[in-house]
Amino acid sequence: MLVGLILVCEVLFWVVLLSGLAARYLLRRERLSRVLLVSAPLVDLILLTATALDLRAGGTATVAHSLAAVYIGVSVGFGHRMVAWADERFAHRYAGGPAPTPKPRHGRAHAAHERRAWLHHLTAWAVGCGLLALAVVLVGDAERTAALWGTARLWTLVLVVDGVISLSYTVRPRPEEDRVPAGAR
């Protein structure tokens, strides 16, 4: 059941987001757009509540419970960035806004972009792992929460690897001259 709810919440998040953007750019209803965009975090609250109730009722934590925490962490860490990404593209396509600027691919600008992306990942990890740890403490049973710790360990490893890769561009940025013209391949 929880996996289904996670899927529903993921779809609902994008429906609310796209509805908010449609209200802004297609219907020209700024207030409705703000209400819809601000209500997107309510989807996370639904998911968090369902997960907590399931564990509180004696359920054993599964990967689905872990995914709920990861989903919420990613929503907090990357949510604003995802909304801005969608808003920029929606404004360009439906409101005559400027074309989306591509992310930098070389030099210091690329290194700065990668550092910021890693900080978003760090925020997502901190929120998600904080929720995992809170669930472990609230349940109070190591056997029932083993899956949560497993997810936290795996995510920590992914965060470290991402950090090494992302921060390596600060030490050694991609040089501009590495670009190969499209016809030269």
C-alpha cells in the first residue's frame, strides 16, 4: 500500500506543480497559481503522515518506508530547483519568456554549478536521513527498522561519491579547449 501511495504522491506533486504553472501562464491567474504552488508541500505531508501511521501501528519498516523519507528529503533539497526549472521552461513555451539557459559545461562556472548541486543533495540527504533516524527512534525496535538504517548507509555512500565527483571540478575544472566541434567526431 505504501509503495502505491508514494507513486500517487509523486504523480500528485507534478500535477499540482503543472497546474500551478498552467494557472500562471495559460489562465493568467496569479493568485491561484501561488496557492497551487505553495500547496505542493502538502503532498509530502500526506506521505509523511501515512508512513508514520503505518510504523506507529506496528508495521515493520521496508524499503518503501525508506523511499518515503528519501522522497521527502529530495523534495526539500531539490524542490525549489525543480519548480524553478519547470517555471523557466513553461514561461518560455507558453508566455514568450527567454529560452532556458543551459547549465555551464566547462570552467569555474561548471564547478560552481556542481558545488551548488551537491549542496542540494546534502540538504536532501540531511532531511531524509534525519527522518529515517527519527523513525528509528520513535519505533524503538532495531529489528523493525533495519531497512531504514540500510537506506541511510547506502545514501551516505552515494552522497560521498557525488561529493567527490562534484567537488573534483573545483580542484580541476573542465577546460574550455576540451570541447570537440560537432563535425569533428
